[in-house]
Amino acid sequence: MINLEQTTPFELEQILYQLSHECYESDKAYIDAKEKYEILEDAKKPFLMVLMDKFNVKTMAEKERLAYASSDYLDWLNGYQQARREMNRARVERDSKMRLWETCRSILSSRNKDWSRQ
């Protein structure tokens, strides 16, 4: 772990540059994970309707119950939950990198003010 309080302004600039790249990469990963999740979220009702159409029963409630109990829906639900977990992990990673970048930037700004006064 880097002790940001004991680094020089030059070292902080290098760390800030590296962190900005990591923030960009983690933001891209979050956007990708969010898009996957949203695609599955948007497909939820149409997918359920397709499953319901497979069953030849009288009532819609029974079709819906059978669709929810089907292995196809359970497989889809597992994928949906996995996509949501990945999106949440990516968001936490992105937020963590951004906080570290902001802290580093604040320290660099304070150090530059201190150096300019000397």
C-alpha cells in the first residue's frame, strides 16, 4: 500500500495518472456489466411470455406458475442474478478507484499549494 502522505508531488502525479487509467478501465467494466444486466432486465417479460406460450393450460395464472417453475426460467434467472452481481461488483470497484483518485488529487493539490508558498 502506498503512503500518499509521504510521496513527492512528482510521485503523486504518476500515481494519479495510473489511477486515472484504472478509473477509466473500471468505468468501462461497469458500463459493460450494466448493459448486460439491462438487456436481461428488458428481456424479462418477453422471455416469460414465450415460456408461458409453451404450456397448453386454461388459465394465465397456471401458465405463469408453470413458466416460473420451468428449468428454462431458472437458468435465465441464474444468468440474471449473475449479471446483477457482476454489475454491483463493477460499480463498487469503480467507486473505490474514483475515491482513491479523488483523494490523491486532493493531496496533490494541497502539496502544490504548499510547495508554491515556499
